[in-house]
Amino acid sequence: MRTLFFGTPAIAAEALVALHATTEVAAVVCQPDRPAGRGLALKPPETKVFALEHGIPVHQPKKVRTAAFAQWVREQEADYAVVIAYGRILPKAVLDAPAGGCLNLHASILPKYRGAAPINWAIVHGETETGICLMQMDEGMDTGPVFATRTIPIGSEETAGELYGRLGKLAQEIIRQDLPRVPTLTAAPQDHGAATMAPMLKREDGLVDWSQPAARVHDHVRGMTPWPGAHTTLDGKRFKLLRTKPFDGEVEGPPGTVRALGRKRLLVACREGAVELIEAQLAGKKAQPAPQLLGGRTVTDGTKLG
């Protein structure tokens, strides 16, 4: 099987490893290099790094809705294009260019969580299971028929960043075991009436609402980690919540009130119940675990967040 690969971040690089091992990869298409770090030096996508190390041609178009790009895709003479976390919506001319069209590895159990951030929103909404779907792409937003679905459980304290890593391994499994069978499989249409959306994350999505029940607050923190980061305010400054866990019990005070439990544990009241604050970071300072936050008096018993 000759394939063309579209993908940019780490989860896509995981999939590319398996695709390179099982098919002839004609080229890798990824986003342009972006400024990163304090010096804002241009940093290549992880898929580009892998491709160059293995002698695979790389293409980084600034625009995909051009006749020239669609022609370039046709010239690769691929049986299929395999897409995962590329970061741009492909037009019909590109979707139709490979002989068998474009196949997407989508990180949810479709039709739930269509869109750009399915991993994050699945955690935010308290899902206990997710997965990877191998689907035929059409012009809709993750609306095409599905060839194969593989699932994994979501840990009760697992963050989006941690789940990304595990789903990357699951994507490899699908590529090795299900992708070769696509020519003999019949894709099943989705139940569009059961669809839910997972829109692209914005920085403001990380804001914590302490008037929510504790379970919702904890899931929100997990789902927004590492980006955009769950945050609240402390004395008017941004206070980033890096890790929490549910607390079995109630605490006194209105939502957002901090209560110290001894010298090492911090609890924050929610509308129902409380969460334990394991690690946090005040703007301009390093991340600190609860004992240091207490010891340095960054927060004290009775502090109000938000």
C-alpha cells in the first residue's frame, strides 16, 4: 500500500512510525515550522523530524485550498492519504485526489466528539472511555463512515496530555492491524443524530468555575492539562491548577474557599463537595506542590480563589 501522510503534533508522529513500518509513505504533509521557546526559534513539527530522519519527503503548504496543492497530492499516486491531527480542513479536491480517498484517525468514539479537541472535551465531560476511529473522510466535520474503532478506558485522574500518549499507541495499533484491511471492509455510516462536538480550545476555556460540583471541576482541570491550562485567580493574579483529585467530604465556605488540612493538604470548596489541590502555579513563580504552597504562604486557610 502506498500512502500519503497528513499530520503535525506528537500523536501524529506516533501514527507515522507505524505507517512507515507497514506501508510505502510517499511524503509527509505537515504544518509549517512555528516559533517556540524563549528565543522564538523556528521549531519543526515532530512528524517532519521523523520524516527527515527516515528519508521521507516533507511538504509544508501554507494553503491547502489551491489547485496546485490538489495537483501535487494527485501526483503522489497514493492508494490512500492517512490523516491524523493535521490541523487544517481539507477541501474536496484534496480528499478525492488519492485513489482511495483520505482516511482519518480520529481520537474519539464517533459520532461523539467531532471536531478539533476530542481528547480534551471527553475528559472535561467525565467520559470513562474513548478511542480511535478509522474513518473515510468527506467534506463534513468528522462525519464520514467508520471502518474500525478501538477503545481504551480513561483513568479517573488521567490528564489530556497523558491520554494523548496512550491514544498515540492505539493509533499505531489501528494502522498495523486495521488499515491493511480497509480495501476489504465496508465502512459503517455514523448516527448523525447522536453527534456531539469538540470545538478547538481557546485560552479562556481553561477558566475554572468553582460553582460547579467537585467532580466537574476535577474533570475540567484534567481536560485542560497541559493546554490551555486550568486556571483561576489568586489576589488578582493568574493561578494555574496543575493537578487535583476528588476529596471525599465537604468543606466549609462558599465555592472557591481554600481550607488547609494539616500542613500538607489543601482543599477547595465547590458547589457540591471539594477538590484537593495537589499542585499549582502562581503567575511569575514555579509550580509548587501543596505543602510548599502552604509553607510559603502562597495560599492559607480561608484564601478565596476566583
